[in-house]
Amino acid sequence: MTHEERAETHRARLSPYVAPHLARREAGIKHPVHDFLFVYYNFRPAQLLAWSPGAEILPESKRVLVSTLLRLLRATAGRTGNFGCFGLHEWAMVYRSDENRHPQPLRLGGTATDEVVETHRIACSHFDAYRFFTADARELNTLRPGSGDRAEFEQPACLHGGMDLYGKVATRLAGLIPSDLIADAFELAWDIRILDMRAAPYDMTGVRLDPTGEEWTPVRIETPEGKQEYARQQRAFAERGAPVRERLIEECERLLATAP
């Protein structure tokens, strides 16, 4: 395909995700699930829709960034995944709090939500989730991830780590790696975010999911059946994310090999 054809194919692939977001933004409507990838990560919709074949040579100014990302990717890929966290990071963010991070009410109410946190082992390895824990919940976490030691904590089963393959790795390499790889990471992150919020403590009855229009349903991780469902999907995402992570590793290695 020509450059123009590949660019059009790329745009057509991602427009079903981007167009509804832009329409909602124009109308001043927020979506509790899908806005996250466009708002939390510093990558505009126009950048996502743009296509690039990547760079043949790594600019010297990007060497430290690529080296840092490669170290994180390798460390994560080499670690055993934790499939027993059950998405409790979202519950820990509202533990013993009078305020929610989302406008939706808590599905079980405040007291029962707190009981779920107190009766489970909290083992969040992802700093960008852990830093939003309430003060009381931080003391319950068995790990202490920090902003400067991600490579010592990140593990391949973490949902937020999977989303970060898009938002904190692929997007930071935009222009250096093929946009097809960014699109792969985005679609992975999109589907992970849905599970992330389905397992969260919020009641989002009536929320519709793009681009299918399917209505949101909870994964009730407070039950044995919900835990099994969460772990099953978590394993599937870890398996799906592994080749994306490996391709990012290969691209980082390729770029570093071409650096002047």
C-alpha cells in the first residue's frame, strides 16, 4: 500500500473509537469508561489518527527515553504475573472516603465497599494506581511502588500496566515506531479499561460502551464467581499484551542500534 492508503486504513481503524469521544466532547458529555484513554494520557485524538511508518534513525535527543522504556519493558516481560489482585486498586481509591472519583454511586454502598477492601489482600504493584489510594488504604497495600522504581514493581498481569503500553510507552515513541503498533496498543488498552471499570465498585447501570453500544455490566469481584471471571479476562489480556510488549521491545532495540 502507498503511504496515503496506509494512513487512510489507520484512520478508518481508529475512527470508531475517536469519533464518539469527539462528539461527546463537543456536547460537553463525559463518559466514565472511555474518556480515560483520551484524558489521562497525553496523546490527542488527532495524534492517534495520524499515521507514520516510524523513524529509521533514532535522534540523540531520544536516546535516554528509549533506553528507559526498554529497561521497563524488559523487566516487566521477565516477571511473573499476579493474577490475584482482582482489580481492588479501584476499591482502595474510595476506601473510607466520602468522595468518589466518579459521579456514579458505589454499587454496594460505602460500608460494604470498605468491607471488601478490609477482607481482601491488597497487592497493587502499579504506582499510578497506588498513588490514588486513600491514606487509609495505602497502609493496607502489601507493596510500596514509587514513581522512580517502576522497573522493580511492574508485572505483566497488571491492567494498568497493560494500558500503559499505549499511554506511557507507545505514545511516547510516536514518530519513532510504526503507528500500527500504537493502534494495537490502543485497542488493547481500550478493552482493558472496560474490564477495569466493570470490576470497579461503581454502579454504572445504563452506561453504553463504544463502538458496540453494549450496556455495561459489573464483574462482581466480591464474589467467587466474579473473581474467577476477572482472573480469566486478566490472563487473556496478559497473553494479548505479551506480543505488543515484545514488539515495543524490538522497536526500542532497533532504534538504539541506529542511534548515532
